[in-house]
Amino acid sequence: MAAKIKRGDRVMLEIRSSEVFEGDVEYFSEKSVELYNIFCQATNTEYEGSMVFYRNEVVAISRISESTESDNSLPEKGGFPEELKKIKMHPDEFARLKQMTFDFVFVDTFGPRFKDAVEVLSNRESVAVVGLGSTFTRGKQLSLLMMADFKQVFIFDMFCLVDLKELKEILQSSFICKVVHDGSALFDCLYHKYKVEMKNVFDTQVVDSMESEQEEKKIVKRNLSECLSHHFNFPPSLLSAAMDDMPDKNWLERPIIKSNKIKAAQLITYLLSLRDHLVLKIHQKYTDRIHTEYTKYKHISDHELMMMRNMSLHSSKS
């Protein structure tokens, strides 16, 4: 049964053209939903007034945050193609990451901006890494190399920079974790073209595939957009335009238009959050076991405790 929508809920709505809009719910029925305070993800555009989206054009709706008012319930109507899912990320964090995709730093010279980027990235425990261009043909150079921490996306124009200079120290560092998604082709390109061996790598696709094999009893290889949908309930089209353009030859053209820079930033912004989510899933298995092991000491008697320790002592001697 679909979750009940309330007036004032902040939702993300995906339409058939693959455009994704955010907005606050003003009205909802089996035929349409009306939003205000609207934001278009692809263009970073805010719209005044309200917009009505009809049932036949809506692919999916996800709730970002719920209204704080208790008397705003709207009649519960069916008719939309998918249940109203809750995005599994704090609304403030989701908004912050979304803004990161538009606040990128573009670096195309070995000047102060490059040095500042190296200083920031060199002092992080983890950085996300994504490459674009040349479809990672061995021996051909990258068009763009993106690196990001939790606050800033840096886009390095490799056609202008040519070599990696101090960036290779970050990529080769055993102390800085490099977070990638399906990064084998990037590793191959860096190693054979730039003579850089990327070390201490966390591949979110590999880990997600391992988890799916254990939980679903089958190996699933999800792309980044599919992973974000699976783990955070993001609309599938949130990154679809960027994902579709990953192998595109447009990355080889100069100058790079702003909309393509935004697409590039979208491909790296959410990687560290995805890594942290997967790490928590892995650790949860062990923390649950430890919790079970320790909780029993709250209930066992002194006699039972003595028996347990004697058994452990005899076992260690044997």
C-alpha cells in the first residue's frame, strides 16, 4: 500500500522525459500531483509558482522529507506507478550533496587552483575518483579526472594538464582510500598511460556485488545510478543523463560546456556516501554478532558465568 502523502511533504518526482524535479506537495489525487517551491535537478533551476504533473507522465515519486504539520493529510489515492518511497538520506545531507554538483572547481592549469586542490585532497583519509573520456582505451589519455572529498568536487582537465604531477602521490598513497565505482578500466588507464598505480582502492560496485551475492544469492552488477536507487531510493533518472554520456565523444571536445561539467560532478558527488553506507552494512554483521555475545552477560547468573569461564579455561588448556 502506498505511503500517505501530506501537504507540505518534500518529494522528488521523475517524469517520462527522465527529468527530475523536487517540490513541496500542494495537492495530490489519483490523476495528478501539484508541487510548489520547485527545483529542477538537471539545470539547477528554481521555479516560482506551482506546477501540475499528471499521472500518465509520472514514473516515480520519492519522499525527501515529511511535513512537520500533523493535520495536512490529503485523501489517499492510488493510480501512480510506484509506491511513495522515502529517500534513505537525511534531507539536509541530500540537499548539501546536490549543491556540491553545482559548486565544483574546474582546474585546467598548474596554478594556485591546482595547488589548493592538491593540498585539500592530500589531507583526506578518503577521496572519490572518476575518469571520463577515450572510453579508457589503453594508451589514450583521459579527458577529465574528477576527485572529491565530502565538501568539494575537483574536475581536472587532462587535455590541458597532460600529466598528473602531485595528483599521482594521492592516487598511489596507501594511506588515502580511493573510492571508485567499477574502476578497473580507470586503474588500467592510469597504470599503462600515466604510470600511476592506484592503491588502497574501495570499489563500490565490487562490494555491492559481493553483498548482493550473499543477500540475494546471485551476483548483480549495478551501475552507479542503480546502486544509488537500490541503497538510497534515489529516482533512477537522477543520474541517467550523466550515466548515458559517460562513453560519449563529447568529452573530447573543448571548451567543455557547463552542463557537461555538472554531469561530470554528479558522477562523483555521491560516491563517498555510498561507500560509507556499504561499510556500515558490512560492519553491521559483526556488530550484531558482538552485541549478541555481550548481551547474554546481562542475564546469566553468577553460577552460569563461573561454568562458562571454567569451560573456556579447560578448552584453552586442551
